[in-house]
Amino acid sequence: MKTNFFCPKCQGYLSVADKVVFAIKKKGLDGGLLLLSPNLGEYTYEYHPSIELIEGEEIDFFCPMCGYDLTLEGVKKLARVKMQIDDKETFWVVFSKKKGERCTYKISDGGEKESFGEHSGLNIDILSINLLK
Ligand SMILES: [Zn+2]
């Protein structure tokens, strides 16, 4: 199975090698790069040692190519990207912007949800396909 992540705005690929690349900002950090695992439910973060990420703090995610803010419209604490499997089906992948909050949702174009992570119960109620665009 081949999985590709891409920006919903510029359609540029966020997948590089075996990681998904994001530009990030947070309080005290004007810009950095963060690599996440492409495997939903696997929470590994890789970033430059000069960056300090604290459990529970909120990180803003941006497309590293076009700078698009990946925050889910109307739900400040979640971010979203597009995912494509085997060059065919596309999904939305929604995840928490909080470091240490393990919840990820895969949502089909038809609105079917699949959740991942030990905290996935947290946001499931506020998630609706209507939010995604
Ligand atoms: Zn983009």
C-alpha cells in the first residue's frame, strides 16, 4: 500500500522518505520543521534539537510549500491534510495540534470516520465532514 500526504491548498506532496513534513509555529517559535509518521496512530515527532516541544502545548501546522494554515476551520485545536492511498482513494486526515494528545481521524469523502490513538474519543463528536474543505 502506497500512502501519500498532500496539502489541501496547493496539492503539494508532504510525504518525503518515510515521513510527513510540516512547517510549524508555536509560542516562542516563529518557524520550524516537524516530521511525523505516515502511519496513523503512530506518534513519533522528529525536529531540530534547537526546538523545544512541551507536552500539552499547541502547535500550529502549515504547508511547508505554500504556507497554508492547516488548522481545521472552526476547530482551532485540530489540523487536517489530505491523504491518498495507492494513487486512488483520497481521505482527510485530521489530528490534534496538541503535543501528546494522541488522536487522529481518517475521514472518507463520504464522511466515514476511522479513529486512531488513545485519546481519539476526545474530538470525535465535533468532527463532521462539513468542516472539511
Ligand atoms: Zn500547500
